[in-house]
Amino acid sequence: MSDLPSASLDRLVREVAQSPKYRTLVPEFIARIGARELAVRGSFKEAVKATKRKLHQVTGAYVQEPAQYRRWLESLRAARSLGEDSFRAACREVMSAHASSRERLTILERFYRETLGSLAPIASVLDVACGLGPLGIPWMPLVPRARYIAYDVDTALMAFLQDFLTLAGLEGRARAEDVLGGLAEKGPFDVAYLLKALPCLEQIAPGCGGRFLEELPARAILVSFPVASLGGRAKGMPAHYEAYLRGLLEGKPWRVQRFAFETELAFLIEKG
């Protein structure tokens, strides 16, 4: 980004952020994508359009309707006062608003029990590119008052999740930051989540996967991939993503467990 005229990049970020879909994204994230597009597109207008397309692919495509953060929080608070079963039902309802977390609803209890069983009880979690994933906390094998740090690029989402983490009774922090620029939290954490996140990170910064796995400050990493596109087409995705991950892990002395679910392919990587 340093080789580009700062005025052009600043202008692109301002223009993209005027869109209601992207106005709550952290500027650094828009700038990361915009810088690449400015470098390869024939005009400023084309770069703006291409930046918006990429933002849609990695963020906007997962949400069909505008998020109702205030209403969701009120519902969650009311359910919390009624007991654990009501709270879980409210969490499931909110998770249904996001395509990625909605796909996990049918396997929710099994997913965390099976993938994290060997690590339980877990005292600290680093959730990267989290989306609405933290709403799955009631199903995770966490100790009381566990430390839970979540990262994503949407400031409104992270404000909602900060309130949710408090409501869930965790020592949590929701950070709106571009994780490709580095993590403020240094750990170490018991486990880091990269749940269906690596494909999106690779779209933004091709070739970043191996470095990202190396640098995550966690003893274990739970990585997962979708088994079908948002449109429902499988297209050999499980085999493709497994080969991709195995390539990243080649030569590393890490222990890997594989978990195949109906809607998600997961791997627990233990660094030792």
C-alpha cells in the first residue's frame, strides 16, 4: 500500500464506506483490499467497484438482511433471565441470521463436543474472523469466566458481541480489527478458531494461510471449511480444502485430527 498515492487510497476508502453495507467496516480492511485493486485496475471507478465486489464476497454475502443488533441483544437478555434452555434457543435464533453460523446449527452440539473434547475444559479462546460464531459459546466446553477474545472487521458486529460476551459471563473482548495486519492479543491461548475463515483470508491476501497458522498465539487451532458453496453446490470442496490444509501443514510436527460433519469439515491442529 505504501507505493500507492495515499490520496487515491483515502478517497477510495471514503467512497466505499459511504455504502450502507460497508460503512461499519474498519477502514484498514477496506484499504487493504482497495490498495490491491487500485494497483491492477484501469481506473479509479473500476477499483471502487472491484473493492466492493471483494467486500461482498468475504463479508456481505453471508448476511441476507440487515443485522438487528439491538433487538437481538434485548432478546438474548430476556432469554438469559429465563434459564439456560431459553438462552440457547435465543442464541440459535440469532445465529440463523448469518449464513456461516446457520450452516452449523444442525450440528452445533456435536461440533464443539467432538472437535474440542480432547482440550476440555478450555480456559482461553482466540476467535479470528468470528462472525456470529461466539453465539455458540453455550455449547463450547469452557471453564466458568473463560477468556474469550474475538476478532472481526465490522465495528457494529463487535460492539454487539462485546455485550454478548458480558451477558454470557465470560472475560471477553470483541475487537474490530484487520487481523491480516497483526493481532493485538499475544496469548498464549488454549485454542484459536479459524472457522471457515481461511478461504476468505486467502481471497484477501493470497498465500497467507501458512504464515497465519504459524503466528497464531495458541497451543491448538480449530480450522474448518464449508462442504458446499453458499448456493449449495459441493463441487468437490471437502477434498479441495483438505488438500489445501495438508499442504500448509506439510513438514510441521503438529498433531492433526480430522472431523467430517454434514455441513462442515474440521481439523484440530495441536502444536504441542
